[in-house]
Amino acid sequence: MINILKKELTIYTALLTLLILLMHPDLLSDPTARLGLMQTQGNYIHPLLYTFFVYLIIYFFRAIVGFVKKFFDKKK
């Protein structure tokens, strides 16, 4: 169970990092300005929510692929 949680947390963290860098490329060049904008606007939670929704979509597709794989493995 712990290994599954570690795997899913790793996927979530990698997805979070990827989405942050894709949505805010200025974070690499001037992170203090981006963090300053986050403080003034108070939108700390939106990256986690966006990542969660994308993660759910990816998880759904992974579940479908796993189900199809399991279905064809039982036929053999």
C-alpha cells in the first residue's frame, strides 16, 4: 500500500511541476515576481486544484488501460 501511495505521489508531484512550468514559464526566470503576484492575489491553491483535475483525467485513462489489459490477459 505504501508503494502505491509513493508511486501516485510521485506522479502527482511530477505532473504539478510540469503544469507549473508550462503555465508559468516566467517562474524559471523571475520566481520572486511570480511569488509576489501569488501573494497579492492570494491564489495559492489553484495549482493544486488544476493538477488534481488533470491527475483525475490521467488516472481515469490509466484505469481504463489497466482494465483492458486485465481483460485480454484473462482470455489467454
